[in-house]
Amino acid sequence: MMKQLLLIRHGKSDWKDSHITSDFDRPLNHRGHKNAPVMAEKILKKGLVPQHIISSPAIRAWSTAKHFAEVWNFKTDDLQTESSIYEANITALLKIVNGFSNDIDRIAMFGHNPGFTDFANYLADANLYNIPTAGVVVLRFDTDNWAEIGHHTGTMLLFDFPKNTDEPH
């Protein structure tokens, strides 16, 4: 069996709300709320719905995860937060992935840039410049052990994002 990892960047966030001083607490804006379910639907149609969802607890990432979860028929209670995803670098993200349970073959992680773009490029020869907001990268690993995943052990199966015009709408 192989493992698949979906790296999903949070939706577009709201910078307008002046009373929010913390980056962590920034909510999604209108476009962020609109794009997330659309992207979740695309993943559903491709048959790539994960068995598990793990998200940064930052408001914009958590809200994005909840939108995807709703489309994928997950209960909010089944979503896991992992505080080390917030502001994570490659090393921190790899530690999380290497610790996943081998009972699960496809996992979606919701988080942030620049960490997620760097991580996708590190795991697979993805050559991504930037994962846009609500963007999804799906990586496949020819192993049944998450602990074996590391530098360039993955293959990018999919890179999709809200403004992608490669497919008919």
C-alpha cells in the first residue's frame, strides 16, 4: 500500500479587521469562505478524500479545514489540531508526518506558507513557487510507513487551486 498526503493551504484571510492584532486570530474573508468548499468538492470528485484531517489551530486554517470537512462528511469532532503546524518549517512538518499512524493511508494537513510550499518541494520534486490560498497539493509515497517519508521520497499527483483554469468550470 502507499501513503498519500494532502497539503492544503488555508483560504484567503481577512486583513481588514483592525481590532485583530494577532496573525493567529485572522479569520477567512468572503473569498476564503467561498473557495474552500469549491476546492473540497474538486478533491471529492477526484476520489482523493482523506481518512483523517489534521489542522493548524490558527483561525484561518481551522475554518478552512471545517469547510473541507463539511463537504467530505467529516464531523468537526473528528478533526485534529496540531499546534506545531502553525509557523512550521520543513523539520517540524516532517516530524508530524513521520509520526502519523500507519493505519491511515491518506491524510489531509491544513496549514500555512511558506512552510507548506517548502515542504511540498522537499518531499517531492514539485518545483512549486507558491501554493496559493486554498491551494491543494497531493503527494504519493511508495511506502506503507509514514516514518520512512523524507526528502524527495514523494511524487506530486495533483496541484490545484481556486484560480486554476486547467479544467472546465
